[in-house]
Amino acid sequence: MREVRAEPLTAAAFAPFGDVLEAAGHPDKVINAGWCDRFHDRARLDFGPGGRAGISLFRARPRSLPYECAMLERHPEGSQAFVPMAQMPWLVIVAPDESGRPAAPRAFLPAEGQAINLHRGVWHGVLTPLADPGLFAVIDRIGGTPNIEEHFLDAPFVVTS
Amino acid sequence: MREVRAEPLTAAAFAPFGDVLEAAGHPDKVINAGWCDRFHDRARLDFGPGGRAGISLFRARPRSLPYECAMLERHPEGSQAFVPMAQMPWLVIVAPDESGRPAAPRAFLPAEGQAINLHRGVWHGVLTPLADPGLFAVIDRIGGTPNIEEHFLDAPFVVTS
């Protein structure tokens, strides 16, 4: 089975797929009389025509590595941000699009304190915490359409550490 | 000095001020072939005229109890959600409005796994983690106006546990 080695998550490596949200480098603003750093407006949100922003909570059962991935999905009408609500390891799988199908997948291991925002229409694996509690806030499109496309791979792949 | 005792955060007690976001009770939807519970669209977001949703990260230095509070603020043009990115204790201070000024303050201690969304215009204290890393994702209004009103109290109060 094809093997995809998980890479550390960095803004540069993830740029083709979305935003890495992290309190890194200089804050854009220091607020609350010096007590708080604000890293301002770090996600390219896009809720498409007729959509609006919503916050949902996802609680997923943890998986483990090596992790076999047989399906990728995408949301054609909106971006989707995942904010971990605990400092647990998790896995992010994405793939570039090639003629309406996912091409070579990539896998990333976020560091503690990193969140992501998948840009509209980016192929990705389902939410994959690697430990409890598997709890995330998800900022995505609320709208009246299904807004999901699933692609079952001819050949599943396995993500390794 | 006036003393305000911090209460456990519950959706019912917090309802006059905003939403409690938590993976409690039955999920609205089970997704990802049974692996993930979705608690759907749990925040009453409101970004006012000319505003849009943004995700920022706030990293605040921790405070401790008893905590003296001398200032409350509000955002007249938008809601503001705080999602803790670690399972640390934190404090939420809010107050009802009375003729344009904050009236009797309340203080809440969220449980692990709880986030909040302050409704537009609700008086609140600054972000108050009670331990490191003090890291939060903040979903609030991005716009061209200051969108903040500060009220310095004639008589500060102290929050106790």
C-alpha cells in the first residue's frame, strides 16, 4: 500500500491547502494593557454565496498511526477551520485537486497550539485526532446545501509517522 | 471591596450574555461513518453591518484568584467567541447593561471543553486565563471601526472562587 509520511505542520508547507493559525512570531497587536497578544485575522474564511459563518463542536474518537485512508472529501461552498480544544496530537490529511479528483496526498502533524483553516474546495481526510478528547471547534459554512463531495480512492494509502 | 463569587458556567446561567459551546447531550449529527459527533451551529454570531467573521488567536498571560476587576468593555458591532486551545482554567466576567453602563457583574468558571460566544454588545471583562498557555481562538468581527467601548468602574470588584 502506498505510504505517506506525516510532516510537521508549517505555514509554508500548508499554504497550497489553507492557513495555519498559531501564536508565532510577533503579534499584530498587544491589547488589554499589555496582558494579551492578538494574532489578528489569520484565516481566509469563505462561506460562499448564501452561506454564513457558524461555530460547531466536533468530538471524534481517536485514531492511531499507521492510519489507513480510503476517502477524501471537500466542501465546494466554504472554508472549514479546525481549532483543537485540548493539546492532543492530531493528523491533517490534504491533497491537491487534479481534474476534479484528489492527487498525491500529504499528511501533517500539527504542533500544540496550532489550528488550521482549509480553504474552500480543498480535498482533505476526515477529522483525525490521535488521542482523547478529540474535541475541536469547527468554523465553517452554515447553509441550505449539502456542501460535501466524497471521493473514494481506488487505492487507499497509509499515513506513517 | 465588593466580592463576586465565580459560578460554574452553564448554558442556562449564561443565556442572558451569550452561548456556551460544549459537546454535551446528544449530538445534532453523527458523521464520518460513526467516528465523529457534530454539535451543530451552537453560537449566535453577529458581525453587524459592514463586518465579517474572522479568526484571531489571543495569547494572554495568566491571572489568579482573587482577581480584581476595574474595567468592563463591550463590542457594539459584533459578537465575540472565545475557544480555549488547551484544557486550562479560565474566568469569564460579564454584566448586564443598565442605561449604557454595566450593572451587577457575574463571574463564571468554564469547565474543560467549554467555549463561549458573547452576544453583540454584552459587557465583559478582558480575557482571563488562570493558567498557561492562555491561548484562545477568537471568532469576532473584522471591520473598519474600533468596535470597542470601555467602562472604568467607580468601584472595582474582586472575583473569588
